[in-house]
Amino acid sequence: VSAPRASDRAATALCAGSMAEIDTLIFDVDDTLYPVSCGFSEHRNSDVICGFMLAKLGFEDRDAAMTLRNEYFRRYHSSMKGLLVAGQEGKLPKPFKEEELADWFAGECDFAGHLAPNPELREALLSLRDEAKLNLVVFSNAPRRYCMNCLKALGVEDLFEERRIFGVDDVLPACKPEPAAFEKILAAVGSAPSRAVMFEDSMKNIRAASALGLHTVLVDEAGGEARAAGGEAGLLADAPCAEAPAVGATLRHIGELRARLPELWQRRFARRRPAEEEAPAPTG
């Protein structure tokens, strides 16, 4: 019989009484399934979205286009939701069509230039799905087709059932961090807040999910230091805070799943204090 992994020993060492039974893991996409430092969010939130504003919405001035887009993006945390409202308020030169933005993000983003297959992530997700029998769900404030392209570029698209991949176009007129958006996803996948874990880089989404009773994992590449340039949370003035009561656990990157959250393989989740995040696994 082989010796147990250090991560398995760590899971056993956690107090069983503090563990919650879970059946579903819900992953945000941007700056969660890939690192902020790859530059993909900066690419999407600058040249890509600006090109859309100029080509499809009738803006002639780049600065004016980005000023309006960023105003509504900060307000609603979603380009699609923000532009939908901006159109309803008469702020756009031309009508906004949701499907045009979905097509633009899916076709104009340079997925291959910024994202690469992540074998560590793939191994963890495959094991969580097939061994732990957990439901794997994607939920993003970006359009669904864009999310599918991200998953493909990361080499994990086949690990998520299509019916469990949700973009903002699946929950409109709601979007994260609105409670109705989370509630719609939970209902669609047949889970409950107490049995689901939300992986996020956004503190506003973390707080909203926690308020509904979901367990939460903050993905913070900078580890509490100054956020890497280009991250959406930085653009949204939504800096990570591992000490916040809404944060159940933290990861520097999503590839740390097995090392930092070994209890997931037991279909359990244990809330950690920040000091516990850095504690070494027991060796005995």
C-alpha cells in the first residue's frame, strides 16, 4: 500500500467538525482559471472592447468610447450588462445587440496568444470530476461563447458539461454580484448554497456569494500585494482582501487546488483563516 500524499494527510488533519459537505464547484473564468499576469484581461478590456465600441456602436473617439464603457463596466461588472443598460438609457450612438458582443469577444480575442493549456489544472479538475464525483460548473459575467473559447485554450473544455457552462447571457437581466444570478445557476445545476464552492478573483462576487451561503475561494495571484496590472478586479476597484470574513480560503493560482484544498477530494470544504493558509501540512 502506497503512503498517503501530504495533501491527503493535510485533509485528514483538518477538523472534521468544521467541514461542510459539498457537491458542486463553481468557477469564474477571467483572472481565476488563468493568471492576471498573462495579460489576457488587459487585452480584452482595452483593444478588443474598444474595437467593438468603434465598429459596432458608432463611437468615433476612442477616449469617449472607453470612458463610457468603463463607467458602466464598473457599475455592473459585465460589459454585456453595462452596455445593455447604457443603451436603454440612451447613451450609445447606435443600438447595442447582445449577440454582436458575444460574436465579437469570441472572434476578436487572441485566446491562443495569451492562454495556454494548464496540465496541473486539467489533472485536478479531471480527478475532482471522476474520483470525487463533484459537479464542475463555470459561471462568468462574460458571454458564454467567449467562456467556451477560454476553456478550450486552457485545455479543459471537455471536463465541463455544456449544460453547466454559464455566461452572463444565460442570466440576464441579472449578473454577478446580484443574488438572482447566483440563484439561477444553483437552480440550474440542482445544488444549494451550502453545498457549493465559488472560486473567484472578485471580492464583490465573493461577498455576494458568501451572503447567499456559498463557500468561497479567493484566487489572488498577488497574494495580498499590489494587484498585477490589467486585472479586472483592479479595473473595478475591487482589490482582493484575504482577511475579509466572506473569504473561506485563498489560492495564488488555480493549479494549487490539490495542495491547498485537499478536502475537496473528500467532497468536503473547510473554511480557513489567513494564517492557516500558510500552515505546512502535517508530516507525521
